[in-house]
Amino acid sequence: MTPTPASQQLFDRARAVSPGGVNSPVRAFRAVGGTPIFMASGRGAWLTDVDGRRYVDLVGSWGPMLLGHAHPEVIAAVGEAAARGTSFGTPSEPEVLLAEEIVDRTSAESVRMVSSGTEATMSAIRLARGFTGRNKIVKFAGCYHGHVDALLAQAGSGVVTLGLPETPGVPAHVTADTIVLPYNDRAAVEAAFAEHGDQIACLITEAAAGNMGVVPPEPGFNQFLSQICAQNGALFISDEVMTGFRVTRAGHWGLDGQREGWTPDLVTYGKVMGGGFPAAAFGGRRDVMEQLAPVGPVYQAGTLSGNPIATTAGLTTLRLADAAAYERLDAVSAQLQSLVRDALDPTGLPYVLQNAGNMFSVFWGVDAPVTDFAGAQAQEAWRYKPFFHAMLDAGVYLPPSAFECWFVSAAHDEEALSRIAEALPGAARAAAQATTES
Ligand SMILES: *Cc1c(COP(=O)(O)O)cnc(C)c1O
């Protein structure tokens, strides 16, 4: 591991004043070991750390940075918005423009802005319960919907990275109404609705699972979920916090729902729609959304909801995310996936590379497609540790966990891709030669 003394010094200081030295657990590098890298700046596909080392970024702030870092037009728009004032606590124009852009691109007829994906899913579930007058919710093992109490049951992302069985602080009665099922398992969904159909308020699923590694829905699975919810008077909530505005201009719904002719009752967005600022949203059917205060009785609010800086950053990002940008994202992702295969194939190590649109990840030491959380957990995740560090030493910043998606941006150019191409073969050999002790 290349020493990074300035990061080490900041990390030591951070640990003295913050739990684990981080403000979100996966950042701490627990799954891969070593010192988390403190970034000082970013530009396009590249990050520069506090020791002055440069990396090609394949995390993209965990999804938001669709156009790369510090896009000049986004930065200019944010600067102009900030100069006009940073928060008014009144309605303002940028939040209307962003809502119009979202309604134009997606199935949502009406949206409410919040400040994080967690808040979006939490509010969508409250709304579904208020609308239906029912309490039970259905989720899938390995799907992560933020750190909402009722949704932390068998969640993905940091919960699986850190191997946390369940979370203290969430009382049993809070998850007692949460039914957790295996992803892609139609029979399990049918059985749950057969037993509890008249008590289920909603089913929430990631539009394509990306928080246990990338596990796409089997063809027709989301359509099936939408139908079984409708048959039982439950709401179908598609969590597009990760996929929204990333895999197509309409999110994952642009890959399945739009073609198959169904729409979610409620949908959640975050990440890309904030352009690197805290902005997220939930939306959907107008009759459901109008159960929210001040029109209806379901309460939901936020001091900084629809913040003018955050919504300006998101709006500018979405306006720049045109057809050419999505073509570029898909092309970069395809190129990168073939570079990964070219590096891993000669090692003889079994692996599965899975994608949902331009999101993808590698499952290590497995030789059959991964369709659910049990399959994802069966991978040899320990092989990722030496792989990750070999890439990091060679100047490529990957997610510090085998259970996370790799994110590309429209700013990944030939220089970025050739840095990755140079780094991959050595890292692939390190993964193939890894032992559980290494
Ligand atoms: C990231 C994510 C969330 C949580 O969003 P935060 O902004 O981190 O609270 C929810 N759902 C999915 C699918 C996500 O990927």
C-alpha cells in the first residue's frame, strides 16, 4: 500500500472527534483495510487526494456525479445561485424547474423534494401507509433503501459490507410489519400476498438492485411486482435513488416500465438529481401524492427541502444529461466491462460481471449468475481486498467494498480508461492469488 501520510493524519484527527472517523460507515475502508483516502479536489473523471496523488474515480460520490466532478456549467450555476442567497424557507423557482424536469422525464405526476434518499423512502412508506390505511410493507433482502428503521431489515450497502446482522436501536416492533423476501423470487412474493394481501400497504424494491453488487431484476419481474400490488390494493414503490437519471434519462423505468407499459405508484429519487448536493425526491400518482400535507392529512416537511442551491445543481446536471451524455455513459461502461473481462479471464479465476444498464459490479469466485442476496453473499468477497488496493496503488479509486456498484461518468475519457486498463491486469492477478488470510 502506498503511504498517504496526509490522509493518515486527517484520519487520526477525525477518529478523535467522530465515530470511526467518518460520517458514513463504508467510507472507513473496514472491508478492504488501510487508511481511507481524504480527497481534496475533483475534476471530470479524476480525484486528487490531500497527499497530491491523482485517481480515476469509479465511485462518483456513490452515484451523483453523472457528469464527473466540478462540471464548469454546474459550478457556475451553483455560484450564481449562492450569490442570490442560500436558503429562503419559501418556495423558489429552481425547485419548480427541477420538479418539472423530473415529471417530464419519468412516470411521476407529482413530486415532493427532500434532502436525502433515506428521507425519500421513509416518506414514501409513510404516505403509502397513510393512503392505504395498512401497516405491512414488503422489501427484498439485499436491497438498501437508506437507513430508515423499518427498512434496515436484511439491507444491503454498508449493512452487508460491515456484516451487521441487524441494527441495535431499531425496536423489534418497528420491523415487525416488514416482510423480507428473496429478490427475484416470484413464488415468495405470491405467497406473502396470499397470506397478508389485505394488510400490505406497499412493496418497495430497488428498480435494479445495486447495493448488494449489481443484481438486475429478471425480465418482467418489476412488471409482475407492479401487477401483484395492484391486484391486492397495495402500492408499488420503485426505489430509483441509485438508478434514477443514471441508466437512462427516465431511470430504470426507461429500461423496463416504459416498454412494458406499467408505472410505479410511487418512486424515489436522489443521488444524480442533486448534482452532488443534498437533494432527493419522492413522487408518483397524483391521487396518492395529494394525500400529503397541506392538501391531505399525511404530514411530511423539511427546513431545507427544495433548497435553491441543491435544486439548481440538480437541474443543471439533468439539463446537461442529454442523449449524447447517456450514450457516452453506456459506451464508457461497456468499454470498462470489457477491460475487466480482459484482465480477469487469463487468470482462470471464476467471476461473474453483472450489469443493469451502465451500472455494473463483479462477483468474485462464483460461476453462476447472482440473482439474490444469498448468491451475492456466497461470493469470495475477500478477493476484493487485494484487488482494491492494487487498483488504488495504480491510481484508480474503486468502491471500498465488493458489495457496491462501480459508477462511471460522462467525463471518463480515453486518458481515464487507459489508466484503468494499465491497472487492471496486476490487480486481477492479485485477486486470483489471494487467500482468505491475505
Ligand atoms: C443511496 C440509496 C438510498 C439512500 O440515499 P441517501 O441519500 O444515502 O440517504 C436509498 N435507496 C437506494 C437504492 C440507494 O442507492
